[in-house]
Amino acid sequence: MSVMSPASWDLEYDVVVAGYGFAGGMAAVTAHDEGARVAMFEKTAHFGGNSILSGGSCAAGTEYQPTLEYLLRTCAGTTDREVLEAFARGMVKLPEVLERLAAEAGFQTVVAFSVQPSILQASGKPVPFRRAGGRQVQAPQHRTDPTLS
């Protein structure tokens, strides 16, 4: 596949986001909300990146320490602790951020499941993680009863 480079680049942005998955999307929204001029670039024809594979769900934490412990176990020493600490802080803030963004668009968030069966130890047993669950943003015409999840 050949990539065409522009003859010149005369656009200016405060923040340039590479990739339109969940992380790129949240980075762009946050930067925009802080007043930055944002450009977002995605290499594929559709947004979603690897996040599209999650079916619209994302993992969110309810408490910092168990969330950090989960990330430490899951990454098995392959990611610097400082990165995982920042990630855990963000995961704990995520439910509030999703609620705000969904409300602005007239949507709601729901807890889609209370145990994440796809998170398994090498033995095949679920990783213990208190109140683990995915959240989905749903359009008003597709609301589900959160008490059924």
C-alpha cells in the first residue's frame, strides 16, 4: 500500500491525536473541552481501532487500589508501574466521564455485565476484580433496563 504525502502542510493544531479508538476519542474530547484545537487521524476507513472489538463496552474501575492490582496482574510486568498507576486513576474516573458525555448526547450508560468473563488467568479462572464490569453508552431508543444486568 502506498501512502501519499501532501506537498505542504499549513494546518496548525494544539493537539494531534493518532488513532480513533476509545483512548484517541477520549484524548480528543478532553483536549477540545480544555480549549485546544484538535486534529484526529485514523489509519482505517472506520473509527474504533482495537476498541471496536469490545462491542462498545469498556472496563472501568470503582476503586483505585483494586483497579491498579488488576492492571498489574494483567500486564504481568510488561508495562511501567507509573503508566499503570495513571491508567488506574483514569479507569476510576471513567464512569463519571462517560455519564457526562452520554447525558450531553441524550444517551445513557448501563452496566452491561457484573463479571467480565473474558478476563481470565492463564489457568482459565476469572481474575478476581471487585465490581468489574463493562459500561455501554446506549441511544435512548435502545435503552435496556439496568436492573436486568
